[in-house]
Amino acid sequence: MYEEFFHLNRRPFAPVAPVESFLRIGPFDKAMQQLERGLQQGQSILLLVGPAGSGKSHLCRFLATRMTQQHLPVYLSTAGFHTRRAVLQ
């Protein structure tokens, strides 16, 4: 593979971006503020949707590092829910 061609000891890019690389700018900051507000208001379910590759998982991993002991994050990857009712069931 390219590691051998370029004489690399390991792959240069991680499959998942480190949480420390999250930047609270623009729409990411707005989404983070809304999620944090939902947690502060005691909402039991918060839903984050967006197109593939838009940073949803990265934002959720960052949010999980900021949560208190009273919150338990649950991550549903590629759940494919098409209605609100399906999410709750």
C-alpha cells in the first residue's frame, strides 16, 4: 500500500478525528449550544441529524467528554429511523 511506497511506519491519518480537534465555530457551535441547552433543561432525548460526513459523530464525541455524571450518552449509529415514533420505540 502507500505506507510502503512512501516509507511510512504507520498510516498518517486516523480513521476517527481526535476529540481535541473539534472546533466550536459556525454551525458546529450553534449545534453544540442547542445540545448543551437541552441537557441543562433536562431533556431526556436529544436528536442530531445531518448528512453523511457533516461532523455529527465528532460533535457527539466532543459533547460526551463535557457531560456530567448525571448524563448517560447513548450513540445510535446508522439507526435509520424515519419517523419520531420509530426513534421512541
